[in-house]
Amino acid sequence: MLSEQPALAPHGMVACAHYLATQAGVQILTQGGNAIDAAIAANAVMTVVYPTTCSAGGDIFLLIWDAKTRRIYALNGSGRAPQGMTPEYFAARGMTQIPTRGPLSISVPGAVDGWFAALARFGSLPAEQILAPAIALAEDGMPVTAKMSRSLDHSAPLLSQWESSAATYLPDGRAPRPGQRLRQPNLACTYRTLAREGRDAFYRGPVGRAIAEYVQQCGGVLSVEDLEKHHSDWVEPLSVSYRGYEVYEFPPNSQGIVALEMLNILEGYDLKRLGYQSVEYLHLLLEAKKLAFADRDRYISDPAFVDIPVERLLSKSYAEEQRARIDLQRAMPCFVGEMSKKGDTMYLCTADAQGNIVSLIQSLYMGIGSGVIGGDTGIALHNRGSYFSLDPRHVNYLQPGKRTMHTLMPGMVLRDGRPYMAIGTMGGDAQPQIHAQLLTAMLDFHLDPQQAIAAPRWHSGRAYLNERADILPGQRGVDESLNPNVAEVVQMESRFAEETVVQLARLGHHIQTLGPWEDVMGHAQAIVIDAENQVFVGAADPRCDGLALGY
């Protein structure tokens, strides 16, 4: 839903990637709920209306500004590797990597525990009221948008492999057409059970048992015992100062530290003098991305299993060292690390009249996750377990009970110790890059959130050159001794000026031009708090079916 102007409201604001989820969040606010209640209600609705991006069978991360204590709380609702998911298990079956999809890619889902942990600490309404909008849409049927129809059609070959999945998302043997109602009665029944019995119905009760039994029946290893052991964790968020603002991101096992490292590097340059979306500005962001991602691929995983030099990575002195590696006239080679991972995720944010702010991100990892619906529960299960490595030298090496490195990263910004912005996006490896683009647009160039979100975007990642026929000639972006066909490729929306693209190529960047509004560039949402006028300013991404709405 393309909007040129941000939404403005005096009492509360909700911004989601689907308008029905936004409406549900606002409904909860007008019923007396707070921002936390609204965020969980909107998230539950998102699992109904955008099931390819998020589900109760996925993971969740939240940043919550609590107005009473005047501080940010971070809730890690990501699941861990099942006890039966071991390197030896895969080696015994001749597997050199974890299957990307299917039952063996399923790790413990953390979202439901995250919902109830957040509500127990900060919520104000009963779960029955909060889950009511999602239950109604699942039971009565939600009208499928053109974007969702395309997503389900794309996933149809995967979904058709499991009876429960096909029955849920492929009525009449095919993906629902735009405008057709998709009814999910099993999911409605499950959510009624959760509303009545709470999180234990999922982790110690009938819902969890049904999921574990079906996964094992399909050949997976997730067990009832794995679910019983799960718990979310309240952790300390990370922050850096940037242009007088305090930017907060989620700590490892999240990749949020990558965006902060990028901002630290960029703070040493006068971006405003260079000009918004200028060649020089874009070149600096692209080079900062390479440096920060090299550290991500070297260090970031579950801090309970690996040592991560967080303090050094976020120090201003280290940022100065990193800036010294940037050549303003030439693109550096990409660093050896993981090939770029694409994810299908959902981000939303909420704010209420009491001053509470929520930045929430929830995911199945790839579109429709593992492709497996947990039996008759109606819950799509994520494939986050496939993100682990089976290489013992890798920082993200698979170990039972370990949390994988996560692309999910909700953001928040404070100014003078008060909340200024909640911000985030879907997009897998693109997320830190999009955070940096949006934050510099708003904090350096003072664009409003809708202008920043609607502006042309880029995404950089390693790719095989022979698969990118439309890349402009430029300096090869990788050491020839590694692989002459692999380079750091910059995908850019076609709304960038042609001359800008040409000049970036001359600096040595490999460019691939995409369409004007691309899903790969993320679905971003933001809420800015205008303290002077006591107004909430909301923005949603035109690349999705998003809506920012207040009251």
C-alpha cells in the first residue's frame, strides 16, 4: 500500500506488514490494552494472514521500552537445537549439511513462550482478548492478497509433500487465488487452547505433543522433551552512540551487532556533506557492510557456547581501525564468509499513550519455513535449524541445546534518554544493511520514516558471477585464488539514478539492477515519537501489504 506520507496520531500507533494485523493492534489499544498487548495481538494475526513469513512455530525477538521503569528490555525468544540434532546424526546418514527444508530442519520453536513471557511481565489484558482477532480470522477465513497468493503458489511444491501442509494451505489442491478466503480452523482451535491454557499447552501439553509426534512421524528429531526444556531469556540489549542518538540492537545470537558496527564506522564520515544516495555515500555504506559482515561470520553465534568480543567490536577505536581499511576510490574484495542467506520474516512495532514502545520481529526463517505443519495444530514449523553448520571449525557449529546465529534484529533509538524510534525489517542478511540505510536517512538527512522506507534500497551479498548476467563490468570483487566466479554483488532497485549505478561499477562494485519495489529489499516498518508535539509518526513499507495506523 504505497503512501507518500507517514501516519500521524496522538494516542497510539501500530505499524505492520499487513493491514489486518495493524487493525488488530489498534483495536487492542482502543480496548484499553498497552503496546505489548497490541504487539502480541498483531503478531498472532500476522501468523494467520502472512503465514509464509511467521508462525507460532517460529522464533521471536522483542525490544520493549517500559514507561514505568524508563528502560529497554530485550527478550530472546529463539529456540535451541533438539537433543537429537547432532553432527553425528547427520554423519551417520551420509549428510554433509543439514537439509534446508523438511522435518530435519526443525529446531525448537520459541515464539509462543516469547508471547507469554512478554505478556506476563508487561501485558495488561487477558490472552483470550489478545488472541481473539487472530482466532476470528483463522476460523472465518482471511482474504488472500495477491502477494500472499504468489508466495503460497511458489511454496506449493514444498507444501504438497506433507498431507497436513497441503490440507492447510492448498485447498482444492492449489494455492488460493487473490481475494479467496483461506480458512484455518485447526489454527483457530490451537489458539483457543493457548488462550485458555497458556504457554504450557504448547511446551508441556497437547499442542506440543501433537507437533513432536508429527515431526518424528515425518522423520524429524524434535521431541516433547526438547519442548519441555525450552525457555526464553531476558538479555541486555547492545547500543552505540550515533550523531547524539543511542541506537539499540539485539545482542548475539542475533546479528544486531552488525548494524551497530556499520554505524560506528560511518560516524567518522560527514555523510550529510556527501549527499543522500550519492555515489560516495553508497560506497561508504557498502564498504562498511563488508567489514561488519566479516566480523559477523567470524564471531556471531550463541554466546552460551562461543566467546564473542562484543566490547571490542563496538568500540570507537575499533571503528577507527576499520575505517582505515576503506579506500574511497576503490571497492575492496569481499571477505570469506557465509554465502548470503535469504529469510522470510515479519517485523512490527507498536506504541501507546502511556509511553510504552515495542519493536518485535518474528520469523519462520525461509518462506513457509520447513514446509511442515505440525499435524492437526495448523502451526507451520520453522527451518531455523538448517542455519547451523556441520563444520566443527565454524562458529555456528551444530551442538544440541545451542541457539543458531539469528538474522532477526529488532531496533530502537533513544534521544536524550527517551524513546525516539522503533524500527526493523524482514530480509535475512539484508537486515543490518537496511537498518543502516534507514537510520542514516533519518538521523543524518532527517527524512521522515515514510520517506526513508520508500526510498530506493540496495542489498549486498556474495554471489556467483555466472548467475548474474546483468552485472555491470567492474573490478572483480574477490581474490582470484579463492574463486574467480564469486564476488560481492550489489543488488539495487531500478529507481536509483542510472549514473549512480554506472559510477559505483567504476569503483569496482558488481551491480545487479532489480525492479523498482523488491521483496528482497525487506519489508520495513517504523514509529517515530515526536515528543515536542506529543505525536506518533508511523510508516509501513510499500513493498508489502503494510499499514501504519494510529488513533
